[in-house]
Amino acid sequence: MRRESHVRSCESGRGRLPPATRQVIEKYRKQAHLPLLPHRKRGMHSLRHTLASTLLEHNTPLAVISDILGHSDTDTTAAYLKVDVNRLRECALNLEEVLMS
């Protein structure tokens, strides 16, 4: 059974946060002394992207991240994830070992 506690985009319009939600986010952004960078995307998509990336960095399984975001397919979740170069390096094959086998 799927839990309904996932992080959803606003129902009132695609990508639009209600004013009250924007005010709460802005309040905590200021308290955390986070700068507003010019030409950077903001909004619910950015929050979902950051959440997914942070969960992945903490070794959360992709299926769990998909469930939290409310995705039925893990391929959909992949769009929210940043590439972790250090993790990719861990997966790299040793060329000498590959050629010897």
C-alpha cells in the first residue's frame, strides 16, 4: 500500500507555490543566510530536486526516493537527481583488469 505522505507540487498551478508557502520558504532562507543567486531556478521543482539529491547522497534507495516524491516509476525520479561524480568514480572499472579477463 502506497503512503500518501509524498512531497507534491502545488495543486493550484503547475510550478506555482501558494503565497503562504513562498513566505515560509523565504523566511527560513533568510534565517539560514542563504543568498538568492541570480539566474537560478527556484520553486517547488528546485526543492524536490534538492530533496532527492540529498536523499541519494545519504544512500537512500531510489525506490524510496521515488515513493517520497510520489513517482510511480523510478525513471521519473532520475530527472531530479544530480550526478555524484565521486560515486561514479567508485563504480569505474579498472581498464587493466577488464582487458586481462
